[in-house]
Amino acid sequence: MEEIFILIAEDDADDRFLLQSAFEENGFTDTLHFVENGVELIEYLNDLSANGENSKIPRFILLDLNMPKKDGREVLKEIKQNSSLKDIPVIIFSTTNNEQEMKRCYELGANSYITKPNSFESLIKTVAALRGYWINSTSV
């Protein structure tokens, strides 16, 4: 069975823990790799590309918008302008629920925009739906 690798950029330790728990609650055994800011995310992806580790390219990236060092908008723009990374689906996962912000992210190349749920039960359902869509209906 194919190993599923998901890259998550999230600066909040509690949110990282809740995401990990939501994947586990759903029974998913995906490999989740967390980075805490945009600089780490870009460095990680560039290292994969430079080392030719295509098998470790994530099936999708969950990207928080409001992170230190380099925010999600800057990272999204960089990913979508890089010919070796642009095909990786990027799902914005943010507390920001603003129509203008959503539009801006789609213009920068986001594949989807999800507002973070406000309860753990909702997060479990969101993770199941998100994963179901991006893993089961697409292939990279």
C-alpha cells in the first residue's frame, strides 16, 4: 500500500497537536510532517527537490496563513511559481474567514481554502472530508 505523505505548515503547537489527533481519530496512518513557519516549509520543499526525493513530495500541503518569518501568502506564491513544486495541491487552513482574503489566496494559486473549525468534533469531520477529497479523488 502506498505511503501517504502530508506536509502541514502550522505555527501553533496546540493546532499541530489537534490536527495530528484528528488524523489519528479518523484511523488515518498517513505520514504527517509539520513545519512551524514559511521559511521552514520552503527550505523543506527545496531540499526534497534538490535531492531528487520525488517519492517524498507531499500529496498536499495544509498551509496556515498567519505564520512568523514568512507568511502563508508569500509561501503560496513561491510554491505556485516554482515549476517543480507548483503541482502540489495547497490547501489554505486558516482562522481567517474573510472573502477578500479567500479570493486573494485563490488568485495566488491555492487549490482550496478551509476555515479552521471551532470544535474538535468538527475538525475530525473536516480532516476526513479534506483527506478523502485530496487523497482519494486526485493523484499527483
